[in-house]
Amino acid sequence: MATQLVPLAEVERLSASVIRILGGNPGKFTLQGTNTYLVGRGPQRLLIDTGEGVPRWASLLLSVLQEEKATVHKALITHWHVDHVKGIPDLLRLCPKATVHKHMPDDGQVDIQDGQVFAVEGATLRAFHSPGHTADHMCFVFEEEDAIFTGDNVLGHGTAVFEDLDAYMASLRKMKDRVSGRAYPGHGAVIDNATTKITEYIKHRQQREDEVLRVLRYGDSDAEAVAGRSTPERVRDWTPMEIVKVIYRDVPESLHVAASRGVTQVLSKLEKEGRVRQDPSSGTWRLNAGQPAL
């Protein structure tokens, strides 16, 4: 995966009011590293996320603040994952008057409410609760640019993981309707068209859902293979891993365990909608009777 990533500068001005500072923690799940953003134009700035406590990030932040003749007024945390919060002590060492804001806050932090506005010279950010990746996840609409800071709900490369698919899909739909400009993701390169990328995410998740339903009905995930079938060949109960082996048959088995977690999330969402049911004794899943063919 790493060879497919667009190289990013450690520090880069992305617009008149946004400077991206990489967290210094590149990796399989963090891509080029966690993106942190210094937002605004005047002596007081907003900071979105703080990386995971890598000393290089603190050094970069200090250099940028000195060059900009600015300080961090408020830090806005998108969610609790360690690669977004462990740099908070370094931030407070550099900017002791900064306040840290986070939905579902920890000790010493201030809560972020849905719809709350944070404003500094050159930037007005409106927070909205966008759970799914995590329960506390917040995104921020940058009103002057008609842009959005997406946190980890939408990435600059690949797809995102989530704790609750139902909540995640609802958040994606809200995000899609909020802006028409660019997206500043928690990881990866800037996304030029937020609406297009978020729509792709929604379609991707819907495709996975349809594949799971086809496996439960027909034993095959391919739409062309089951086209025209009015009745299933056989109905039986499926484990998530059995579904994975059909949908991801061309994917190395070493990745199947991770894929099964995503399939389980899909099944849980479908169960909430009354479309499938689980046998508690065996942990297997079956399509509910009367479900329409895909």
C-alpha cells in the first residue's frame, strides 16, 4: 500500500487559512501519518488534532507557529484514537493557554456540542457530530471555503474503518449534504471534491451490503452471476467467515479475518433493518423470509 501513496510534505500550506502538519507517524493504518491542521490567519489559530506524541510533530508545530507569529488558541479533537490525541501534552507545553475541545471529553478538556461554532481570524468552523468511525467523532465545516475537515470518516486514500456501520452511513449522508468544496481528511492527501468522494464511500458500502445479501440468497456475491435468478439455489445459514470467502475469494487469506469484522458490521446493520437474523446458538446468519431479490 505504501508505494501507492502520494508523498506529502511534513508541512504544507493548503490554502490561505490552512496549514497541514504531518504527525510523523506513517504506517499501514495512518498512511503518510496523521494530518493535523493549523487553521486561521491571525495571531490566534485553531488546531485540528495533535498526532500521537511523536517528538518530530512538536518540533514542526513550534517552527510553524514561530514563522506564522501565532499561537494555538483552541485545539479541536476529531475523536479519541491515540494517533489524534497523544500530542496534546506537547501542544500544551508549547501553548499553555490553549484549550482542548473534544466531544465526550476527557479530564481537562471542554465538550464540543453539535453545531458549535469556533471562529478565529480567517476561519469559521462549525462542528457536527458524525459517529460511526467512533462514537465521539466530530467533523468541522469550514464555512469560508465551503470545505470540511472529515477526521477519519473519510480518508485521502482507501476506505475508512468503523465501529457502527448504521451510524457511519448516516454520518456520510449528512456530510455529503453539508459542503460542495474540498475535504481535509485525517489521513492522506487533500480531496478536491468532498461530495464526489463521500458519494463514492456511500456507494462502496452499499456495494458490500448488496454482496452480503446476494451471498445469503444465492450463495454468490457477483451481480452478473445471479442476474435473472428468481429463486435462490439453496438457503442456508452462513458464518461471517464463510461469507468473506465468497466475497473476498480473490483477496489473500491473511486479510480475511479483518474482512470478517466488516462483514459482521454489515450483518448487524441488516439485522437492525429486519432483513437478516442471527442464530444465537451457532452465530450463523440467514436472510429473513420475504426479502426482495437484488
